[in-house]
Amino acid sequence: MDRTPFTIMRWTGRILATLIAMIILLTVTAMMIGSDEPFVWESVAVVILFGSSVVAGALSWWKVKIAGYIYIFLAALFSIFVMFSAGRNHWMPIVMVGVPHLAVGLMLLFGWWKGSPDFYMKWFKPKTA
């Protein structure tokens, strides 16, 4: 059985993780340069969550499984953070921040799991005569 779809899924997850990391770096840089607000606990939480996302994006090129778990964990943390800090409109920030992290994490994990040679040797053993 061909592993190409799962390889494509893993590479798509890596590329999307890199794009998320670049967008987050741009956002955090713009927040630090152009903001006149005081540094409060929400700012610290945002910087920690965004920094973790950037680290997971870099890690996705070397350790796909660990990066996938980190992205799924970050999706949950971002969703919880948005529930407390977004005001009345909770669903739009969850869709904009939590869902992309969840999608990338699932792509990385599924591409790693289904694309590994161990998976194929266990389930699709070549028939011997």
C-alpha cells in the first residue's frame, strides 16, 4: 500500500505549522512594538502560548509526533484562554486560533502514525508463498 497520502498529510502539517509560526511571530512583534497597554497577565499568557506554538512549528521538522501532541495541547489551551479573555464573542477566536492548531496537530499525528513503516508491516504484511 502506498504511503504517499500520509506523507503529503505530514508535509502539509509541517508547512501549515511553519505558516502559523510566522504569522504568530509577526503578530507578537506588532503587539510589542505598537501597543501602549500595560503588561498584564493576559499579555504574559499570550506570549507564552504564542512562543510555544512557534517552538512546536520548528519542532515539527524534526520530531513530528511530539509537535503533533504539542499542537493539540495548545489548541485546548488557546480555547480555554479565549473562554476567559475574549468577552462575549468566544466562538470566533476559538475558530481562528484553536481550530488551526487542532487541524495541524491532527495532520502531524495522523501522518506520522499512518505513514510509519511499523504501521504497514503490522497491518499490510506482504504475503509469502
